[in-house]
Amino acid sequence: MSRESVLSLLRARQGEYLSGEAMSRTLGISRAGVWKAIEALRQEGYQIASAPNRGYCLESGPDRLRAGELSGPLENCLIGSRLLCLDVIDSTNTECKRQAMAGAPEGLVAIAEEQTGGRGRLGRTFQSPRGSGLYLSALLRPQLEPEETVDFTAWVAVAVCDGIQAACGIRPQIKWTNDIVLDGKKLVGILTELGLESESNALEYLVTGIGINVNHQPGDFSPEVEAMATSLAQYLGHPVRRTELAVQIIRALDRMYHDFPQNKTLYLERYRADCLTTGKYVQLITPTSRQEAYAVEIDDQFRLVVDLPDGTRKTLSAGEVSVRGMYGYV
């Protein structure tokens, strides 16, 4: 843990020298402990300069999702107040649910370099190759009735757009209900799951998971999704530092959670502005059918209102159907 603490201090003052004595006092460890942590970080690829009577200066480092990179910028956030940084996990959502059942408090964020069992809506898989994406989940315990959280994923979608914009300077769009789209292709998947008390049906916890294609290249996607998927690096033409993106996503989630559910009017307005589904002819897809419709609007409950070919109007809730464009993903 001293290694992560030393890295956090150096990252907070990147480009400046910080004395070993000052770090020793701040962290409550010996100067020898500081030196050992510095050497270990150098072995991991961090470029750390040292100078007599000046101390240590972090010049650069690998893009690794770890507590030392993230904890400092998230110091005042509830979401991210505890970080579980993993190398490989089946699913960050599943891990958060395990932590929830073990009594972990809200604010925990599980983040992984790779998922072996990433999941999406309606039982779909989410491809999570190592070191390419940002795969994280947050554990929350809102004091609400379960029905009061039905539109939470829509709020998360707006927050994810905020985080990407803050980190990368571009704002993606939302394909109803919870896919984040860039240049007409899927960039982000979001999956929210609830845990209910068996007898009272009271809400015990809420886990929201976010998977972002960050530095994926075309070969990282399987043939069945390659045509409809993209990454930030593909769109921008250069790699994106995942640690900075993770910080901005978690900060945006934290701001959103402070607003939930009382500031609904603002998030509904922003969701409507970001949503690219409305005003288009779409396909409504279920396991047994495919139907054409015209997407009219997002109603006050974040539901999609559509007109069917027979002239009837229908309101769709999240989870009922998948919505695709007439001739492609959007």
C-alpha cells in the first residue's frame, strides 16, 4: 500500500520535486520505505527523477488503473472513496455484488484491466480485452424504493457523456436506452443491477457498470460486433490515457449521484439533448420479432414513445426491447 500512497503523492505534484522526508512525514513511513516504493515504481515503468536536496519528481508512467493513479483526484468523492483495482476479474458488476453482500459500504468502485465474463443488457456479453478499455462498476446504497431507481441508468448515460467530454473534449450521444454512441457506432455499454431484500423487497444495493472502448483497434473486436463498434482512439486518432478518463467518469458519476433523484428535470433535459434515437425510423427487436416504428420522443419517465405503422402509439420501457436503426446500429 505504501507504493500506491507514494505514487498518489507524486502524481498530485507531477513535474515537481517532492522530498523523501516530506513523503515520509505525510505517509507515516520511513524514508527507506519511501525509497523502496520509488524503486518498485521504477521497476514497473514509472520514470521518476531524483536529485540531492530536492527529492523525487514523477516525469511519466504507464497507463495503469491503480489506486495510486486514481485516489488523489477522487479524494472528495463519495463514489470512488474506496477503490478495488483488479488485474483480471469475471465481471466488475459481479464483484461489486459480491462486495455488497459482504457488507461493503456505498462508494466502492471496482475497476479491472480485463474482464473474462463482461455482461451487457438482455444477457449479452461485453468484450473486455486486456489493457484496451475502461471497465468499472460502482456500488451504491440509495435510500429509495426500487421503483424510484428505474430511470437510474439514463442518468448514468448522461454522466458518462460528461466524463468523456471532460477527458477527451468530445461529447458522444445516447442510443436509447443506455448505449453511448460515437460516429454512429457503439462506444460504451452500461448495465445497472439491483439487489433486493428477499422478504420486504426493499432495495439493498444498486450496482452500475460501465464498459468503454478506449484504445481498442478494429482487430480487438470480434467479427460479429466489429462493424458496429468503435473506440475513442479510433475516433480521435491517438491513444487515450485510461487513468484520466476513469477519474473524469467517476467524478461525473459522483456529481450525478448527488443530484439523484431530486434533480430529474435537468437530467431529463440533458438526456433528450444527447439522445440520437428520436426523430428516426427504428426497428424494435425482441427475441421473437422485429417491427418498424418511428421514435417520437423521450417522455417524462425516460421511456421511448414510438408510432407504429398501424397508427397506434406505444410507450417503451427499458428492458422491453432493443432499438436499432433501420439500416444499421443507429
